[in-house]
Amino acid sequence: MPTPAPFTPDPDPAPRPAPAAVVTRTRTGGWWTGLVLSAVVLLFLLIFVLQNNAPIQINFLVWTGTLPTGVALLLSAIAGLLLVAIPGGLRILQLRRAAKQGGRRAR
């Protein structure tokens, strides 16, 4: 019966690729993404305002004025956003204050 040849390791094995590094999300990356998206939205708003520049007459209570259509619509959207954001921000502050005071329930 023939004897098996002794095991000899390969003298120069092929190098294995290094494992890929895991990249986690960072706060800076989130800010950068937010800034890029904000710039794109502002660009679209600018295009909207420039394309809708026909003047319209605006009447509010005793005030009367003329504004380009795009500007009037943009101002009304900002006013609507403020109607939602201000009470929401105040509620968040109220909940934070309650959490700092020992978790009492905010009503």
C-alpha cells in the first residue's frame, strides 16, 4: 500500500481581499444630504416664481396690493407652514420641559 504524501502548504497562497469596511451614517452626512435636497427644492421654487410672474391684485381686509402670482402663492404656502410649525414647535418644547421635570405627563 502506498503511503500518502505528507501535506505541504502552498508556499505563496493568493492574498485574500480585506473585508469591506462598514460605513455608518454620520450627522455630517445627514446635514449634507439635507442641504442638497433643500437646494434642489429652492431651485424649483425659484423656477416656479420666475415662470408665474403675471401680476395679480391681492385684497386682505383693508390692504390692497399687486404681487406676481408665484410670489403670492409662495407667501400663502409659507403662512400655512407657519400655522402648523409654530403650535407643533411649542408642543415639542412643552413635552421636553415635562420630560426634564421627572416625566410628569404634559397636558
